[in-house]
Amino acid sequence: MQPTLDTAYWLGLAIGVVLPVLVGLVTTRVTSSGTKAVLLLFLAALNGFLVELANPGDDYQVGSAVVLWAVSFATGVLTHFGLWKPTGVSARAQDVGAKNATGVGA
């Protein structure tokens, strides 16, 4: 029997890819990197535990949720430095976050 991933897991992986952009949207350029990392860690944890909750299996597996959390966080960090930052998406997200924080453009 070949293992398969349910739709919930694929959705969780896709969310992990966009989490750094979400962090950029809700923070500003002056927000410390540590604060952004903690926010990404929290959102990744939320993603991991909610994906496991949405999994159509028989029971809730905390171990699976922790693994999903780690994968989501790693995916977020890797896509931030490997995709979003080099293409300028991170900077544009930070600009939107800065506008929202100051009330400009709202």
C-alpha cells in the first residue's frame, strides 16, 4: 500500500508557503526579526494543529500536529529566504503592513 497525503495536509503545506507574507502584512519594517520569527512560529503552530484537526482520520494525533508544525515553520522560513525575499514580495508586504500601521492608504 502506498502512503497518500490527504487534502488537509496539502492545504497546510500551501499555507506554510504564504505564512511569511502574512507575517509581513501584519508587521512593519521596524518590527524586530525576533518578533517576526515568533509570530511565524505561532502561525505555523496554529497551522499544524488545525491541519491535524481537519484531517479526516479516526483520532487526533498530537505527534502528527507537532510534525506538521515543524514542517510548516521550516517551509515558511525556507520560502521567505528562498522565494519571497529575493523576488521582493517580502518588501512589498512590509510596505503594506507599514501603511496599515500608520493609517496611510486605509
